[in-house]
Amino acid sequence: MSKTHYSILSVISLLVLSACHSLWTAQTQPAPQQESILVLPVTDIPLPNADFAFLFPEEPKLNEQTSPRKNITENFSNREKNDIAVTDPLLMADENSMLIDLSLIQKEDYAFPLPGAKVISPYAGRRKHHSGVDLKTCANDTIISAFDGIVRLAKPYYAYGNVIVVRHYNGLETVYSHNSKNLVKPGDYVKAGQPIALTGRTGRATTEHLHFEVRVNGQHFNPNLVFNLQERKLNDQCLVFTKKGNKIAVKSVELMPHQLAGDYSYSPAARKNKGQIESEKETL
């Protein structure tokens, strides 16, 4: 055999041996193991017992709105139980003026005395001495209290016929007359909107209606300063009552914040119509 053939045979032998060794190594070497993942059962993990309230500040609370109350007399004398035009011994006893801010009276604390009524005779009017307004709906309609208060008088009273006077905690008094029937008696506490009488024509009246008055310390003034009689709702304005000798002058004003004191807070008055502006000029 020539050297050339011997060399070729040697190379082939080496290649065969190398291939066999690689195959044997691949079969005998252990396969790589995959990494295992430990799965724990799902359980409730308690959170730490800590107060996180400091992360959530409390919402600011709005101040509760309440209707202002005056210091009024609730134990009535015989005269207070029998006469319409009487003073309250406590009201304005130590002051020459008093403020009533109607805008602070809450919605649930007032009511129009005869819902659905129309004005058939205004305050003063052609007779000049008309001390209230005449409101009309129908006979035996329900009359309700304008504000919370206590009944001071309930009886037949001369030309008024069956009349009721309610003294209110806001400092006013309201008068309801010509009633066919009174539903309350002196000393009864009433709420705004509570039925107190039925419309009639007792006393000096030519038709069934409600004669409605607003008074302060026994003196009447224009109810249109308190109620918008056409829209049958409470006015949004301040009333100032000032002693003028034996009389009390009343006018509506828009006060600046620094002019208010005590329990009052400023509330802008609603824009006044021409009728309201004219009524502000009236005094007793």
C-alpha cells in the first residue's frame, strides 16, 4: 500500500472515531433540568393594623342655617289675649331699632297665608286707613300660619269678626280675620303652613275673604314689605324698624357686611321692582 492511500485511510478513521465519540457523549450526558417555580396557596394576608385616616382629610362641614329668633313674650296678659294692637314687653325693650333679615328665614319656616289667593284690596288703598290686604279664593278655604309662632288672640273682635293673631319668633305678628271658623286657640304653638282658620265674611265684610295684616309691637305696616303678594312668596330683603316717638318707622334696606352684628350674616337682597321701591318709602 502506498503512503498516499495510508494517509487517506488514517484521516477517514479519525473522522469516524470523532463522530462516534460525539454521538456517545450526547447520549450519556444528563439533560439539563428546568428551574421549578414554587406556587403557594392563595390565602388572606392581614394588613398591618394602622390608621390611614390622616391621608384623607375630613370634608368641610357647612354651617347649619337657622331662622333668626327674637326675644318675645309667650306668657300673655289679659290685654294681650283680648286686644289686637298691643306691644310686646320684651321686643325692642332695650333698643331703638330692630333688624329682620327676611333672606335668613328658611324655606320651611314661612308660608303664604292663603295659597292661590289674589289681592282684592291693597294696603291703605282708596280707603287710606286699610290696615292690611284682602286676599280672596273661595268660601271656607284653608288659612295657614305665615311663620312659626304662638297664638296670642283667637276670638270674635268687632269689625274683624272671627280673628286670630299669631306672635312669631322673628319679631312680627300676623292677623287673620273675617274667618268663618277659627281652628286654634290662645296659647297654641303653630308651625309655618299649619291650618289655623277657614275663610269667611264675619264682622264687617261683604264677601268671603281673608283680611291679612302684619304688625310689629302692635303697629301695622304694609304686608308687601314682607311678602311679594303677586307672586305669593317671601321677599329677600332686610327690614329695619326704628322707634319714632310713639310710632315705629319701617323700611327695607340692603346692608353692608360691617353693618350686621350678632347672629346675622350678609345676604344680598334681590333686585327690587318698582312696586317694592315705592313701598319702601312707607312709614307708620
